[in-house]
Amino acid sequence: MTDEPVREVVRRVGVRRVAELAGVSPATVSRALREGTPVSHDTRERVRRAAASLGYSVPVRPLTVAVLARFPTRWFFAEAVAGVEGVLSAAGHVTQLHNLGDPDARAHFFATLPVRGRADGLIVVASAIDTTEAAALDALGIPVVVLGGDMPGRPRIGIDDRAGARTAVRHLLGLGHRGVALVSFDPDEANGRATTTDRRDGWADAHAEAGRPRGPVVAPGAGVTDGDAAAAELLSLPAMPTAVFAMSDELAVGVLRTLRRAGVAVPGQVSVVGFDDHDSAAVAELTTVAQPVRRQGELAARALLAALGGDVPGDVEVPTRLVVRATTAPPRVS
């Protein structure tokens, strides 16, 4: 009888076995075994003990975060994405940007979900998500954080747009102007409708508080050339309003340009207030409502990393502030 060596069968330990022993999800195991990921101390220690007892280790892999933005090249979106990317890259993670500004590209994204299996988490920047789109994102099974928009059930980082607009119009009414004209975003642009509605409501609130009639409303779009068109429309009215509130600094800069080309003195004849504190606002000496957009991006990235670490981040409201420059003054006394 020949003695054959006894072969020991070694069973490979997988992440699911470690997760079962530690009482956490497999995704949490992967994060807990990597340095620099947001996992609570107790959870990390529990996972490490379980992994050590089973002889398991996980290879280092950076997290990938998908960012959905409607207009990535516009100032607000570019600033927000820069804030997100700064936090993620500092922690060794990857930012994956998706442009959803074109309706066809947006439809294709939600039909195919190219981030499936490629992204660990997702940040939606200033874009309303309808019920069908929300269901598609839910089906991914990854954490989602909203920056500036609204998606019920998901943590939101952003400002109070209504309060910011109210502050802008209060400033103009406080100077003695009566009906402040509103230069609005396009109300039919569905994916930005919440911001448009909130800022219009703030404009209306201030008039109601002061007991003054509202000024005219023009709604050309969102860019500088749209501001040009808005100013041209206001100039065509029988009586030009003495004050204008624009929903963005880009719109306000277009308004300023066209008014000045038409020989209208700002703020001598017309006062103008914008919103955002865009890079061009200081150059144009524009009075505006400042919001820290890059900071919002940073907070959104941190909230997502916290969610990936097993925490439940809450909503964060970032304050705005009025920055008074040279485009506002009391109306001329006739």
C-alpha cells in the first residue's frame, strides 16, 4: 500500500464571508479595508478583525463618483464640479462627469445607465429628476447626493433660493424702487424649474411684504445673450422700470451691457442686482447675492463619501449673502 500525501483543500475567503462575520455589507468591507475612506472607527475595527481572522485582504481600488450636470461649461456647474473633484482627488478617488444638458443625451443616459457597475456613488448637480429617472437611479443601488436640485429621499446640499431672491429684491425696494422687474430663467426648462420657481417666489414675497406692485417679468433663458434680449424687451416697454433683479449674474451682465449701449445710466436711471457672485460680477461692479458654489461641491462630495462609508448624511443649507457694489442706488427723484 502506497502512502499518498494528503492534500489540504484551501477555500478562498471572499468579501461576502468577511461581511457576514462582521455584520456589514460587502461594499462596507471594501471601504473599511482601504485607508482614507469614510467609515466609522468601530465599523472599520470590526471589519479588520473579521478579515484578519479569515486571512482576507482587499486590493486597493479608488472609488469612482459619477457627477451628472446639465451644463458643465457654465460657471455654476463648473464651480460645483471643481469642488466635488477637489475633495475626491485629494482622497485618491475618481470623478466621472456626465453632460445631461442635451435632451437626447439625457434620455440616452437614463435608458442605458452607463455608470452601472462603474460608479460607486453619484452626485446630481442642479437638475430636477422626474419619477422615471429617480427609479432608474434607485435601481443602481448606489448612494446619491443632490447638489442644488431636489430629489426626495436623497441628501441635498444647497441654498435657499427663495430667501436669496427675497434679499435681493428687499435691497432694491429698500432703496425706494417700486416695481422691480424680474429677468427670469426659462420656466419651461423642466430640469431647472425648481430654482426658477423659488427665485420668482422670493421676488414676489419681497413685493408683498413691502405692499408694492410687482414689476414686469421677462424670461429669456440663462446666458449673457439672454440678458441682452431681456434688456431689449424692457427698453421697449412704455415705461422702463427703475430696478431689475436678474436670476443669475450672467443674465445681469447681459442686461447691464444692453442698457449701457442704449445710453441708460446704471445705477442713475436703472439699478440692477444679479445672483451667484460669478467671476464677472466684481469686474462689472455688480450688486449680487453671493452663494459659495465650490463649497457646495465640496460638501456634496463629503456627504457622498460619508454615505459610502455607511453613514446617513442629512441635508445641508449653505447661507447666501448680499454683496452691494456699484449697480444699485435710490431712484432719481423726478
